[in-house]
Amino acid sequence: MKPMRRRIFLTSTLTLGLLLGSMHPAAAQVRGESLELKSRDRIVFLGDSITHGGHYVASFENALRCLMPEKNLSFFNAGVSGDVAAHALERLDAEVIAQLPDVVTILLGMNDAGYRAFDEELLAHYRRDMTAIVKRLRAETEVELVLLSPTYYDERQVAEGRIPPPGYNDTLIRYGEVCRQLAEEYDGHFVDLNAPLLQATERLRTQDENATLVPDAIHPAEAGGMVMAHAMLRGLLDPPVKRALKLQASGKSARSGQGEFKLRALSPAWDAETCSAIAADLDWANQWNPYYLQTSFLGRGRWKVWLGDAEPVIVEEPHAGKFILPASLVERAARVQALVDHRRRMVWTDIRDEVWKVKGDGTPDSRKERYAKIHSQTLKLAWVKIVVLSREIAALLAQPLVVPYRIERQDD
């Protein structure tokens, strides 16, 4: 068992944003304190194929790495395709507890509901097995626990010739209520992912009636993963850590000044080809830009500000506001995003697909034994490659980017 640690919540800098604007019953039910993330924390994502594929995992990882590079967080994907909560319970020792996590997120339920009309017995099984998972984590670890509601089932995307289960998304909402109740009972965080995906889909369809975030009705694609990560960030870390850029003139009555900033935190990037529409819909760049200008050192008036290679902006003193990222920062963020997605694909094929092969083979006890050995034995070489890539990401983020600035007072 990990040593006991105090549960401190940084409410002064990381305050929780409620997911409002919906009649969705779970939409605003989120824990009132923020998620505490400390240096070198390890985040484990337990789930089914939506986690196995890892779009939301990569988007969330990318955002946290970019926003908080100094924390050197690490991430472990524990998703297996086709899993229900009972399967995840079999893997809990090897793939969650043995990974010594500081934070565990749980996303299960899409398969538990059976892809059919609501069944009270299936819901009872889900409640039983989810409760068992949560109880064990509470008894055997000191993790910050995050329960995620099942995602949105887009019945308009059901393959031609197949009949969608009646009211399946409504059924999933009921499963999300179980997660909310467990978070409340066992001192965890809860984030609703169903409503944000549903609402974003509806907004996109006002522009394109064929738009979807869930192309096969079940699995959110890359843009859907971005919506999920956005909901998690807002529900757990809203607003993110803010970093002030203090502009200063040469003297009290000076009309100009210059200097430089050493920047590391980045506004997380996204794939422009597949995610531009949803990035604009979420206002992602402005929501997760960690820097703002602080000009309280300047005399009153209008100032023209040049930051690196970005277009100059006019500010009125006193001023504290976001600024347009220099191209050098955007390029760095895009490189990080590409490396994180490369890591996602490697984990998906080299690790998660191999773990998936254990499921259904042998008895529960024999599977637990194989799960206990798979990462240290069968998958050892794959992990070496992934660790090397993770170090490359960390090294890129560890390099501060020097951005010069220049300011000039503007005549009235």
C-alpha cells in the first residue's frame, strides 16, 4: 500500500467549473474541489475499448503535459476492448494497483448495458462491480478517484441494416448516475462525458447535418476524444494554472521597454485536419492558453506590445489578458501533440492489444496470474520503446523557449 498522504485541494488556483447548460441529469454533478496534481504523479485510465483506443487519453495527456510541464506527470492506459466492470475488476491488481497510481479515472458502462433495451438486472451488476472496484481502490490505495460517465451513443451512426437498441443513450445516462452516486459516497470526483458529447454533436449539426463525433455510434473519434478531454479539464482543473507575463518599461515615465520571457507551458495543440471544427466550437485555444499579460508596471495609457514573432497587440494599462501565442510556441505544442499521439498508437497496438488477448482465456484465477506477469515479462520490450518516447516528450517540454518582447507607448 502507498504511504498515507494529506488530501490538499488547491482551490485558490485550480477551481472547479461546473458543466452547465443542459437538462441532462448528471451534467452539473461534479465534485466541489479541484483535482490535486503534484510533481511526478501517475495517472491510470481504467476502461473499455474507448480507453483502449485512447483518443481521449491522448488528448487529456497532451493537455496536462503542455499546461503543467514542470510536474513531470506519467500516464498509464488500462483500457481493454469489450470490457465490462467485472472484467476490469479482474485486472485491477496488475493494471491499476500495481502501477502505484496517484490518480485513477474509470470509464466503463458502454458494454455493461448490453446494447439492448434497459435491463434492471444488468444495471444492478454494473453497480455491484463498480462498487467493488471503488471499494478496493479506497481500501488499498490513497488515489484521487475520478469516475467518468459512459459516453454518448449516437444512434444516427448505427451501421446500415442494424437496428439501434431503443433509447440506448438514455440507458447510458442512468449508468452515469451510478458513477455520480459512487463518487459522492466514496469521496471521488465525477465528470459527465455523455452530455458534452451530445451537446457538441448537436451544435456541429447546426452547421452540417451529417456531423458526428462518434462515427460508429460507440467509439468517439479523435474530435470526440478532444471533447471528452475538454470536459475533464473543465470539471477537474478549471481554470488551469495561470502564468503572468509581466511587462515593464525602462522607467516610470518611459515610453518604451523590452525584455524576454522563458516559457515552458503551452496551449495544447490539436490535429488541424480532423479537429479544427471542434477546437473552434470549444474555443480550445483561448480556454487553455496558460499565459496572460500583466502590465501593472507600465504607466497608464495605450501600449503596443510585440511578443516574439506574434502580431503586435494594443493594450490599455492596467491590463491583464490573454495574448496570441508566438508561432514558436505553437510549433512546440504541435510537436508535443504529435509525439503524444504517436505514443497513443504504440500503446494501443503494442500493449493494449496484447493485454486484450488474455481476456476470456482460461479461468479468472489463471487470467489474474497472467495479468500479473504480462507487463514485466511478455511486454517488456514494448515498454522499453514507449518509455524512450515518453522521455523524448519530457525532454522537449523541459526546454524553456525564450520569447523576447518589446513595448511602445502609443500617442493619443
